[in-house]
Amino acid sequence: MGGQNEAAVADLNGDGYPDLVIAGYTALGSPVLMPSGFVVLLNDGFGGFSQYTLGAGNKYDSLAVADFNADGISGYRGAEPPAARPSIFS
């Protein structure tokens, strides 16, 4: 039971506030705490967050955050097991 989740904090939309991205999956038979894929929580700067789910249904078991396309804004990348096929969101 369970699943796997990884989280990272970065400014994902260039507004200067730290955002949160969680990549992971929930195994069959376990209580669903988060959907499979990416959950992005964008900080509004006032103590609130807007939640977005991307890549739903994909089972990411790793997460990296960096400026992958050199636009000055952090993006995130996850890999799916077992083939570790990367998906990039910038």
C-alpha cells in the first residue's frame, strides 16, 4: 500500500513567491491522498495557494526543478517508472 511522492519548492510562475510542486502516485488499494501526476500549488503571496493537477494518471517517481528552457522561470520534470520516461513542464 501507499505510493511514492516527491516535493520541491521553487518560483514556478515568476511572481517572486515560492510555489510547491508534488510528483507522485498513489498505489492501488491505498487511501487516495493525492492524484497521480503533478500537483502544483501556486502561492498567491497572501498565504493562499491555487491548486492545479497536471499529467493525471501518470506515475512519477522522481522530480527535478530547474530552468530547463533558460527563460528565467523554474520548470519541473518528472520520470515515470520503470522506463524513466521524462516529462517536462516549463
